[in-house]
Amino acid sequence: MEIAILLFDGITALDAVGPYEVLAMMPEAHVRFVAPERGAKRTARNGALALIADHTLSEVPRPDIILVPGGPGEAEMRTDPAVLGWLRSAHQTSRWTTSVCTGALTLAAAGFLDGVEATTHWSSMDDLAALGAKPIAERVVVRDKVITAAGVSAGIDMALRLAQLEAGDDVAMAIQLILEYDPQPPFDAGSPAKAPAHVMELVQDRRRRRAGT
């Protein structure tokens, strides 16, 4: 089973690496990190971490699973003709086409989410709607062969769901156990519905400063 994970400069590392750790353990899985050009792709956090694309898009034309991560650099992927063309072609034969976080916006731009329920990072729900999808506040959304995950850490949940769909409950649970994926965070503040108002304001202020507004 060939799995293609799209890389780009400005990626959120966990969007790609979290699902990779799960999907790479599926039976017969062969993970390919792909990009329009081979080479290092720097992450969104000051470019301090690089992920390596060993394959160009044209070298992996028909993956069984497509995964599009998110991050600030996703906006460029969303308008890149080479990326959109590859996605549209690969989607025709893929078993599953998936996204994490704002990667859903690229899937929407490719035309896969027109009128389709999907999720993304909570701060990008309006952008997802503007691209024709029907945003819903769920952690993982499965609609036909398209699977979208909410922000960042939700990619691990999405990958476990995908492992379940492909390999069954026992394999998915075994992967979860091997990874010791048993979240017990110190706070219950992982969504806008749960975070205290002053914490939401801190996050919104940080986003405004980043955007220069």
C-alpha cells in the first residue's frame, strides 16, 4: 500500500509526522514523502525543523492513500497548479484522500469538498466554508473516501481511524498501544468550546500579531 504525504515549506510538522507514525505501521505500508520538488521542506516554527521530500509528485502518481497536512505554507499549495493537478489525478484512483488541519483547504480548492461535510482547524472553518465545504466541528470526518481531521493533533486520531478502516480494529488498537497514545493533558482546553475566554483571547491576539493586524 503506497501512502503519499505532501510536504511543503511552512508545514506544521505534527500534521505530517503524527499520521506517519501510525500509517507506517500498517501492514504492507510504504510511505512516500512527496513535493513538487525533492529536498528539505522547512517547518512553520522558524524553519527550525526540516522534513525531506524524497520523491516528486510525478514519481508517485497513483498512491493508495493521499495525506495533505496543514500549516501556514498550505496557502501556497492551495493555489499551486502542479499540486492541484496531482491531487485531482491521484484522487481518481486513491483508496483514501485525507487531510489534517488546514490541509482540508487544499482538498477543497481541488474540488473534493464541494457541498461535503468536512473539518479543519477551528480558526479556519470560515475559510473552509468559503471554498465550498460544509464545516462541522468534529475531530475526524469520514465522507465516502475523503477523511478530514481537525487541527494538528487530530491527525493521529484520523490515522488511527484510517488504520481501522484498512486493517481492522485489532491492528489499529495494536498501533495505538505501541505508540502508547493515551492522552491525559493537564488541561481541558483543547477546543474553543472548552478553553477559558481569556485563553481564547490570548490565542486570538497572537494570531492578530502574526498577521500584522
